[in-house]
Amino acid sequence: MHSDWAGILKEDEEGYYFQYRDVYLKKEDAEPVSLTLPLQEKPFQDKVLFPFFDGLIPEGWLLNIAERNWKLSARDRMGLLLKTCHDCIGAVSIEPMEEEKEDE
């Protein structure tokens, strides 16, 4: 969020999880990534990708190009998000995370 590491988005067999980092929540100027994901310590959970993040994924012909170039299915929402949303329009960008970085 504005180049600050705001939170962690994960996918597993149960669904999707988003949680703000404690460091981010303690910032005086912290703001939510979306009105649908207000600032809170408790993680958000859902069986489907949260609409805010899903809305960052390209559509139409641009989605077709992304699917072809990275050999991803339109159903692989997390894969598409990670491949296409490094430099989104707006305040939020999505970056893949190394396992050890999670502990920082």
C-alpha cells in the first residue's frame, strides 16, 4: 500500500486469507487496502478470492494474453494476481513473498 508492506494474502485448500501486518497496523497513517477489508488484527477468510483483489486481475483480451503468456487458467486467480499485479494502477501492488520474509 503506497510502497508499504501492508499485509499477507495466502491461498490454501480451505480458501483465501488476508491479514494486515502488525507493523502496518501500528503506523499512524495506516489505511485499509480496501473499504471491504477494513484495518483489523483478525485475518479475513473466504472460500473465494476477495472481490478487491479479484478486481485487480485483468479482464477480456488482456486476460487472454496473460493466460497464454504464463500458461495460467482463468480459474487460477492467485496465479493471475501474482503474475499481473506487480504494478497496478492505484495504491496497491501485489508481490510474491519468500517464506522467510513472512517472519520479518
